[in-house]
Amino acid sequence: MEIGIDSFAAILPDPVTGTLPSATDRVARLIEEVEVADRVGLDVFGIGEHHRAEFLDSAPTVILAAVAARTSQIRLTSAVTVLSAADPVRVFQEFATLDLIAKGRAEIVVGRGSFVEAFPLFGMNTRDYDDLFAEKLDLLLKLGEKTHVKWKGRFRPALDIQGVYPRPHQPRLPIWVGVGGTPQSFARAGALGLPLMVAIIGGSFDRFRPLVDLYRDTGIRAGHSPDKLTVGVHAMGFVGETTTAAKDAFFPGWAHLTTKIGRERGWIPPTREQFEQMANPGGAFLIGDPATVAAKMRHASEVLGGVSRITFQMSTASLETAAMKRSIELLGIEVAPIIRATHGKKQ
């Protein structure tokens, strides 16, 4: 099993004073976090893509290129690239360039996005939400196969055997499909035989088992080898010296962001009790001391029928700078050896 971290480069107000850290300082700390992850032997670090004031990740490949030059082992990916609102040619060029800088460590996780701000920003209509993604994913996959592509679609000018450069360092850029809870998305990834990254940001892991089974069953029916049908999980997570310390570091930022986003979507504000339920053994938050977190990771893999990668979404703890770096260290030094003793690097 591969173990990693995903960041949305969240920039949060101090819970006491209400003041924001500078964006410059937050990005500098984020780069330091990736350096720590690389040093302690974690497998992957992902940067999200959002176009909102709470996040500094609207240009994730720029951040990833900066950390590529300062790391040597860790794989670097998006988490996710909002492909529906992007040009697949530019996405491919940016990640191929990143792959050259990183000497073969770049990956892409593509998705439709859980926020819609990118659509009007780049002149897209949310009415075409799924059609945009399907068409652009088709083109992105073709660009990965060939330098010169003949292609025509509805939403982008046609390609008539133009060359798309540069080509990546790897023979082919790994492309994962990031999904939430829509059965169509799971089935599409299976039909294409692409690795699946499941965002599980609440509730429990076991409720996603039918969707993961749909992915695997669809992939097998489409003729893909079961070994090719890789499942990863993106979940809220944080490691502390004690479970109480981990919860106390993570909760304030999580509550702030969840309340703000929930207000926009008509949700009831979250409570500490709800948080505790999701952090307990049956919940989907990977939060606690190293032994607790390792046990929950093993549980997630078991109930989902085998998981090849788990990435921790730690961004909401970003105000706790020292605790954040220590959490990354604990994940690499204490949690990873427990998992690898039974699951190896990959399952």
C-alpha cells in the first residue's frame, strides 16, 4: 500500500484573532511539508485545485514544480485536476513538463470537481458538467498514447495531427480518476481500466464498498485485468503523539471550513460530537495516534476489498505548523512501517 498526503493549500484564519497568515508564508510552509514527506519516505504528495479564497491551489502544477526541484523520491500528483474546466492539451503539457523536472515522478488525478467556481471562470456551463469531463478525459488519454493526435469534440477545437510537446520522462503519465459518490463515475473509470481514487470525506468506509465493487465488476466486464483495477482512498487524516492531540489540532480548521462551505450549501453547522463520531473506529476520519491510524487504514483496505493507496487530507490543520510537520513525520516513521509490514508498498 502506498501512503501519501493531499493538500488543498488551505489558508485559514486564526481561531482566536481571526487574522489570516500571509499567502506567501502559507505556500512556503506547504513546500516545507512536502520536503518533510519526502525525507520520511512517504510515497506520494498531491495538490488540489480550487478557485476560492480559502485555498491557494488554483495553479497546482506550479506548486508541484517548485517541490519537484526540492525533493528526490516522492511522487507528485494533482488531487484533483478539474479537467471539465481545463484544456486537456495544456493539462498534458503542464504535467509532462512537471514529469521532466521530477524525473519521472509526476501523476495526474482527474475529476469533475466538487466546487463549480472553475466553470464560469473559464467560460464553461455547469449544464455540461459530465459531458465536458467525458470528452476531455478521452482527449487526455489519447494525448498520453500518441504525440500526434487526430481528434474532434464538442467543447474544444479539433486536433488534426498536431504534435503536443513536451513528452514526459515516463513512457506514459499515470492518470487516475478521482470520484465522490456517483455510480456513473465509478463505472466509467472501470470501463476505461483506469486507477480509481475515491474521496471519502465523511461517514464510513464500508458504505463505498458497493461502488468500488461496481468499478471492479465493470472493469472486468470491459476486459481489463483485475490487477489493473487499482483503488486508492483520499480521506481526512492527521497523526498525533496521542489521539486527543491529533483531534485537537485538526478540529478547529475542519470546523471552520465545513461551516463556511456548509453555509453556502444549506448544511447544518458541524459539531464536535459529529467530528468525534467520524474519528471513532467506525468513522472515516484517519485521526489519532500512530497505532490508531494504522488500524483504521487496515480496516479501510479490508472493507473495500483491498486498497493500493491511501492519502491523508491534512490541510485543515495548517494553522498548527509544528503539529503539521510532526504529523507527517509520524505518518512516515511510525504509521508506514506498520502498514508495510502487512501490506507492502502496494497491495
